[in-house]
Amino acid sequence: MPRLRDKVAIVTGSSSGIGKAIALRFGQEGARVVVAARRIALCEQTVSQIREQGGEAWPIQTDVADERQVERLMADTVARYGRLDILVNNAGIGGGNRLAETSTEAFDHVMNVNLRGTFFCCRAGFRQMKHQGGGVIINVSSVAGLQAWAGTGTYSASKHGIMALTKSLADEGRPHHIKVSAICPGAVADDLVDASLADIEHSEKINPFDVAEAAIYLSTLGKYAVVHQIVIDRLGADW
């Protein structure tokens, strides 16, 4: 039996990369997947692939840095499917430089998408799950959310912030049966979701579908089990 049968899941940033891999695997496992990202044409491609595999999916164009668009995403999802069981906050961007060379505009852009966007989604998703009596929130952070290196200050700051949001929300969600976890991947073959396994392995990066399996695992834990964070790093990485 599909492990996520009839569960309603939103996956942000699911037009490509890790988010797309998660959306595709959720669809294969029976979830009703809301594919949310800025690029609607790519969202529709992901939806088509899910439907071709016999799954149920629906695209909603969403810029997570826009509070109103996030609220609409949640409202439209509940209007269509009646509830929200799983929220995967994956939407994010890279960026940054050595701090002395980083402009205020560049810093703000990364923070607005990665940290504010995750906050907006967490808040809206949490409110719905509290109303319905439970759910699962998965925030995609990074190994850069646990450490930082030269040239990663802005990106790492945004991902460290996501870890703080995750830990706080997990504590707040406990009385309401809302589980909140983080996945912290290292270098992922983001642009190879539709490539062959051989191509992915040749890249010597993490398979995005391995990250997707972690999301499925977190979404299917028993009622009284919770995993606070999963770190998925590249073999041989020094961190």
C-alpha cells in the first residue's frame, strides 16, 4: 500500500531540484501533491509527471517571499482538498559572497526567500494543522545550517535561521500533534532530477531522490516518534 495514500502535501520549490524529487516521490506514494513554485510552467511539468505515474497533483504559482501568496497557497489547498497533512518548505536560493563584499540587497534577497519565506509557510501551515489537529512540517535546511565557511555567511545565516525556526516550532507543535523536522543536505545534484541514475552518480553529488526518501521517512513515522533533524552529506565530505 502507498505510504502516503490520500495525504495532502504541499511542497514548495517543487518545480525543480530537491523539491521536484520530493513531489514526484510523494505522488508515487499516494499523496495529493500541491506543487508550489514561482515558475508555473515548470510546476505544470512536475504535475504532469506525477499524473503520468498515476498520482494526483495540482500546481499553484507561489513566491514564498510574498506573505499574501503564501496565505493564498494555504487557503486554496484547503479549499480544494479539505486539509493539509504535510508541508515541505524547500523553496530557497543560494547566493552570497565573503561578507565584506556582500551588498545589502544581496543579503536581503537571500533572507527574504530562504528565511522569511520559510517563516511565512511555517506560520500558515502551523495554523491550519493546529486547527485540524495535527500534521507534519519538514524544513529543508542545509549542512550550511549547522556550520559555516568562508564565503557562505549570508546563505549559512539564512539556513541557521531555519534551524532555529524548526526547533522553536517543534516545541510549540508538540501539544497539537504537529511534528516539525529539518533535513540538512550537502551538495545535491539539483539539476539532475530528470537524468539517469548513472548521470547522477557521475556528478559525485547526492542523489536528490535520497533526500526525497528522507522526507517520506519523516512523513510516515509512528504517532509517538519524531526525528528532529536528518543530515545527508556527500560521501567523503569534511564537515
